[in-house]
Amino acid sequence: MEYEIRGTVMPSVEVRLQTGETIYTESGGMSWMSDGISMDTNMKGGLLSGLKRMVSGESLFLTDYTCDAASAFIVFTPEVPGKIIPLELKEGETVILQREAFMCAESTVTMEMHIQKKLGAMFFGGEGIFMQKLTGPGLAFCEIDGEVVEYNLQEGQVLKVDPGHVAMFDPTVDFDIATVPGIKNMFLAGEGIFLATLRGPGRLWLQTMPISNLAQRIIPFLPKSRD
């Protein structure tokens, strides 16, 4: 399985398949494809797994795309302006994602619901109680809002982040929520009351333009309804 990412602000990823290779995505996730690929929409893992996917921001049904020809290609595009991140996951390697960040993956990759373990992260972490978890082996693709900045945190190294900017991280990274110190800072600094505290070791991917921030900037310019 080979791939090529094209574009900048609104990129696409073209995945080239050989005979028998399969890639899956959520229902409606495919943009275009060549001849020689068969589709199979199913509730991968059964009803319980499907319901867990819905809770984590994905669809109840997933669609498998399998190459029936000598070779074929299929293209996926993100839902909002941003970046496509390829992940070459090893056997048992796991990455935690924000809700709706999953784009597509090789059939050997498992996509599951991830439950936040700390109360602060559950209720004030920007993503709620449920996130997504990908486990290898295999190739997977994720979509991140805006540009992406990656850090490799060392043991005990801490980064404090506006929760909406946290896109993806290794399971070894401790994710919690802390209040902004000082009453004036809470209500006058414009940064909100809570910050995500991420402690290494592990990789961390941050997004520069969360879709929620973009929506807030657009709302004042939308036409107002007339009574």
C-alpha cells in the first residue's frame, strides 16, 4: 500500500492499493476512486463497537474498500481546511485522537473509543469524556484542523495548552486539566478558565485552528434572521 498527499490548505490523500488490499473509512468518507475497487459497508465489530464509534464522533457503519484489480487508487479529503497526518503504526502501537479526527486506515488497524480517565479532562478538556484510539499494525490517516505543530515531550516535561488545540497524542502522555491561576487571568485574559496540561514522555500533535474557534470567528458575520 502506497500513498501520496497533495495540496496544502485543503489537501487530499491518494492511496494506491494492490490486489486484495483493503482500506476502511466512515460512511461517506471517500471522495473519489478508480475502477477496480469494491465496497462493503458494515458495522465493523458488531453493534456494540458501532455504538462506541458513534459516541467517539464516528459513524455507526464503516465502509471497506478492497482492490479487486491488479492495482487501483482511492482518494480521501478532510472535512475542513487542515492537514492530513499519516501514521505508520507498529504492532500494538496506539495513538489517541480528538473526536472526528479519524480519516481512514488499513484493515489491520483497529479504531476504538477512548475514555478519559481523569475528571478534569472528562468535563473541561474540550473533547468531553470520549475520544478515539487507533491501534496498529498498519497505516492510518488523521485530519487535523489548520496547521499542525508536533512536540516530542521528554519524561516529566509539561506543556500547557488551550484544550481545543490538542489534536492527538501518545497514550504515554498524561492529559489533565488545570485552572488558569488568578481571578483576573481567568476572566480578563481571554484564554478561558481551563488549560490542558500535557506531561511527557511521548509525542503530541497540536492544531493551530480548531474548528470551534473558526466557528466563533465566523458567527458575528453571519446574516441575522429577520422577524
